Amino acid sequence: KPDSKVTKEEAKESGREPYVLPMPPPNVTGRLHMGHAIFVALQDVLARFHRMRGRPVLWLPGTDHAGIATQLQVEKALIAEGTTREEVGRETFLERVWEYKEEQGGHITRQLRSLGASADWSRERFTMDEDNCNSVTEAFVRFHEKGLVYRGEYMVNWA
């Protein structure tokens, strides 16, 4: 079995603790740059090191939706066509965003693969996949129920 297909229980029974390494997701619409190359090199070294020591390794790849960057590119295309997102409406705009993701997405993961990144590409994820969205919703509901997430009357700086 490939490392990523070994269950946690199977790994513990064999005495080999799994090593799990989630790939920080690059933007789906992006292209590879030196920052990506360095993180891939470092994570690949870690994944290969632990494999050589006999541990099952899951290096989980994925891409981020890059919401603001994607919206900007789709809006530029609409302006070039003589219209705006407001004029086309929400549904049509969302369709165009998903079309853009299908056209432009995947470049960066192809580039990462060509570098030889030994991630488990069969399990590649996208931040807007239904399972991911459901997991995030579930996590926030649980945090809210525990009082860890709440609304306040103040600014939050995300930068």
C-alpha cells in the first residue's frame, strides 16, 4: 500500500507513527515563484526523510481559491467585454468565476509536480471543495457553541 493509503490504526499497529504534512495551498490561479519553490523543497526533504526512516507519510497537496485575485481577473475580463459584475448579476458572475478557475487553475500544481514534489497528488484538495466547505462550517459552529467565535463591535485587522 502507498503511504497515504495506510490508515492511522494500521500505522500504529505496525509501530510506525504517521507523518502528516499539509501543503500550504498556493493560489489556484497563480504561477510558481521562488517562495513556492523553497517551501516545496523544504517539505519534500521532510517527507522523503521520514519515508526513508520507515514512517508512513502523507504530504497533502491543495490549492486555495484566491477569491479576491480571481474576482479581480474576472472583473477585468468583463470590463474588456464592455460589462460589469453588477450588470451580469450574481449567478452569471459566479459561473464566470468557476469557468476562470477551470481555465487558469492547475498551472501551479503542474509546475510543482514538474519540480518532483513527492506529495500524494491523488488526494489533491481545493479550498472550495464541498467537503472542505462543510468542514469549515462545522468547525465554526462548534467554535461558536463553545464561545470561541463571537461578534464584537471592533475592527479586526487580518493583515
